Amino acid sequence: MPNPIKEVLLNRGWAGPTLSRSETVDRLDALIRQHIELNHHYGAAIRHCDDERVVDVLERLQKTARTDVGKLSETVLSCGGTPYNGTDLSPDDFAFEGALSHLFGELRDLETSFNDALADELDLEHQMRTRGVLQAIRSNSQDRLDALTALQRRIEDLT
């Protein structure tokens, strides 16, 4: 768990033990995989939805999520690792069936799971640059969660 006193005293610097580069690569690769799978679910939701306004919102959310995968991958590269790339996943493996409100519920559950995984990582002693990347990605994930919740409410109100 990060030491708040060190963070205050060192203001962005760091002293003491942090995760090694290889540990960072392993931990971030797991997040990258989860994030790529989440992005495939966003793609499936976009293909499933026929409301153009909802599709526009989902595409905007997915664009940010894809950028976040790039940030994580760049961090893995800077640690000397090779980031997970998702080539073993097929978009056809990610499909939604049923009502649109269920689709948003499932997306929200997946995004919540990803957000929780980011919170768990932030409890570890990552290097400050990695912590900054994780905090930014967690903020973006929370923004997506808020948007999905609003979309789901709007869909439920219309039905």
C-alpha cells in the first residue's frame, strides 16, 4: 500500500521499494487483456445497437478506452516488456443478445470489474509514472461507468 507521508514529502518523487519492472509488466499485461476484452464488448454493443445517438456515445467511450490500452502498452514497453496485444481474441466471440438495457447492465458490470482491478493496482507500490498512468485510466473508466449508467437509465425510461 502506498505511503501517503512519502507522497506528501516527496511530492511526485519516490523513495523506497517499488515493484520491479518484470512485476509491473506481468501486472499491467493482465490489465491490458481485461481492457482489450472490454473494448471488444463495446464493439459488440455498437454492432447490436441501432440507435444512432447511443452508438455515437458508445464509439466515443470506446475511443478513450482504446487510447487507455495504448497508455498501458507504452508503460509495459518502457519497462522492457512486450505488451499483450489481443491477437488471440476474435470480435465474434463477444456478442450480446437480448434487450438493450441488459446490454448496458453487462457493459457496466465489466467496466466496474475493470475499475476495481485498477483500484487494486493503485494499492500496490508502483513507480510514480505507472501510478500516474493507472490513475488517469481509472478516471477514464469512472467516466465510462457514469456514461453507461446514464445511458441505461435513459433506455429504461424509454421502455
